[in-house]
Amino acid sequence: MTIELSNKQKFLKLLFYVLPHHAISRVVFLVTRLRGPQVKPMISWFVKKYGVNMDDAEESRIGYFQTFNEFFTRSLKPGLRPVVAGENTIACPCDGKVSQAGPIRAGAILQAKGRAYSVLELLGGDKAMAAEFADGCFTTIYLAPHDYHRLHMPLDAKLQRMIHVPGRLFSVAEWTVQEIPRLFARNERLACYFETRSGPMVMVLVGAINVSAIETVWTGLVVPPRARKISEYDYRHTSKTIAKGDEMGRFNMGSTVILLTSNKVEWMPHIEAGYAVKMGQLIGHFAL
């Protein structure tokens, strides 16, 4: 589906190219961690504005949260998101909406109708890693402001490497994904490479404007501070094994997760652009 841009969106598209993305996001980082009487009204406004379902939260009282960021990265009630069982099945890593899903064709990933980008550029130019996924499969999931913003493992996996790639922070809204070429390969991102029983897997956590923090459970805060060059982290000599369904990271202010598999996946029929998903649900299984 192609989105017809409004005059406001046409203006914003041009504005995004010149905005100081990182400066804006740094301000958001500071504001969302302020404590004081302004926190509760800020959260109340946000809940009403974006229709946040607080009934899903482990702690539903707005006054419980000391900062906006504590509210935004809130935990869910235990057992609310059952994780699909089975070694061959893939559990959804987050709440959100499917942007695209399908095969990786000769190293190219579909961003939107008529637009694609390469696995190589997405993974910061790592040729050896990119080659493993050149003919695999992918799914891209967008987390909106109202969603639950913790990320979970789709499979049992052992962490091998992590690559932080600096870049821009374009909005990842549906219309910008359709309009801005190679958006996911231009934005700041964190690529987490895992070994699984079904072969190599990468989860790419893509930053966006106002996304003032990306964290993992094994390092804590990774973004910010802003880096000027690609950073690589080697975990091959450690035993960082994370079970399917366990938390692996979180976003502040919403963004996008791209899941890459080296082997062929049969996505469930409903895993297509625009479909709402919940963490833990069955989204596909490896082709036998």
C-alpha cells in the first residue's frame, strides 16, 4: 500500500534531512529522566494522547513511576504474553506492527514497495556476517509510542557479537519508511549476532529521532553516547546464552527491530505489512 503524503508530511520529509537529530534526541534523553511534579502530568498526557493500555502493565498506577522513562520502559504483567513453544518455531520479539517480512534476495531487504537496502550496509559493512544472511529471511517490526518497549528473544540463542553503527535518526513512521531511501541502513543501529540451533540470527535495533536510549541486558545503555565510528563487541569467548522469550533489550520512545535468519523461514500467513503482533506469539517456523 502506498501512502499519499499530506502537505504536513511533505514539509516534514524535507525538514528531517536538516534537523539536528542527535541534539534533539539528547534533549529527550534528559527530559525523560527528570524527577519531580511534572512527571505524572506528562505521563497522563501521553497515555491519553496515544491510547496506552495500562491494564497490561505490571504496575498500572501512573503515580508509581519516578521518571517518564520508567513508565515508557514499563514491564508487563507476568504471564500476559505466553511464548510459543518448540525449537523450530519463531516467537515474535516485541509488540508492534509488521512493516515487511519475506526472503532476503541476493543480499537485498525490502524496506517498502519500490525501496530496498542491503544486508551489507545494514550490518555496517561486515562482509563475512552479511554473506551468512544473503539468501535468508527477514521481518521488520515497528514499535509505536503506545506499545510495550522491551525486546525479547525469538529463539534460544547464544550471543556472539554486537556491532554499533552510528548514523542519522530519521523517523521510522510508516510514511517515512516509504519515502526515505535506505532509511534503516542510514539510521543509527545496534546489530546483535547470535548462534541458534537453526543457524545464525541477527536482531538489529534501529534508532530513530527521539529514541534517546537503546539498551541490552548484557551491556546496559549502549546508545547514547554518540559515536563517530563503528564499534564492535566480541562475546564468542563468553557464555551469554539467552532463552527464548527472555528480555534482551529495550527502546526509549519507540523504534524498529529487524530480525534476520540465515536459513529459510515460513512466515505465518498474517505476517505481512500492517499486521499487529504481540511479543511471544508464533510468527513463523524454519522450513524443514
